[in-house]
Amino acid sequence: MMELTLEYLQYQLYGYGYLNTVLCGKKEASFQTYYLWDGQLAGRDCLYIVPPEDMHRISPLAAAGCAFLLWQEAEGQEPCGFANALILKSPANIPALVNILNHIFYEYHDWDRLLTLGGPDRLEELFRRSQSIFRFPLLLIDKFFNTIAHTPGVHPLSARQEPYIQELVMARRDPASRGPEEGPFIYRDSSTGQLLLCLNLK
């Protein structure tokens, strides 16, 4: 299962028109659910929607392992110096933001279920759902780097790209098995800086 991260959330919110956001924090935090902060933290591995003026009420120790979404940067202060946070630099309508988060989380979990249940007979549905969620072109290749399927606007791979794809296939290898990563993962292309969503199909 691919983890939900602040970087993924930033990408999705951008698609909904939140163009001016800032990521801060030293370690990447993942989460599977979110809460509107009500004065206490329900647990780790969660995303908390917090007004920036309340961040000073959360201790750095309690914030460890959590992620925060601040809907507007507090003036004259750095509200997330000790926490992993995504700051919306412009004011946000909270009910509208919550509706968008509901949609982002639903689509993510729907896509994850499709990956779990997916097989060769469901590739067309996987491509359709993936493109609607992630909003970028998709290409499916086999282990010999032959193009199996692609969404409109994507050109099949040429042979000269084989070393590059091999690098992707072996990205994030598991040191124990020395095999490719299992499940979907994010890979940053070192030559372009572009983030790629990768899935090694068996």
C-alpha cells in the first residue's frame, strides 16, 4: 500500500486550486486518516487540520509521528518549526476544504483497493481510475520493456529508453530480497526532478 504523505496531499490540493502551499518539517510523515484538531491528538500516523495560532499549544514530543495541515500561515511566525506540516498560504473555507479532503481520501483508498484486487482483466479499469485520480499520463510495460497499454497522449517507449526504465524497475530495492519494491511507490527522477508514481506488477 502506498502511503499517504504531505507531498501527495500537496499535489492533490494543487489539482483542486490550492496553488500556494508550503511543506515544512524534517521527516516525512505518513497517515491514513485525518481529524479536525479539537485540542488533543487522537494518535500518531494521522493528519490533523489545525489553525496556525493553535500550533503553539502542541508540544514537539506530541507532534512526533503526526502530520499537520494549517489552513493559513500565521503572520510574523513560523508555526511548524518542529512539525511536519503543509501550510496553505491563502485563507481556506474549512467546510469546502474538508469536502475536498474527503474526496482525496476516498479516491486514494478506492485506488488502493483496485490495486489489491487488480489483475490482467482489470488493467483497463485500473488505468481509467488511476488517470482520473492522479491526472497524468500512464504507460504500462512488460518485463521486456514492450509497451502493453497507455493512455491517450503517451507514446510507446523506444528501445533507447530501456536503461532508464530498468533503473525505475529496480528503484527502492528491498535490501533483504534485493528485488524491486513491492506495491506502488514514489520515485524522483534524478535527471528532471519529476516525481513518478511507480508500481511493479508481478
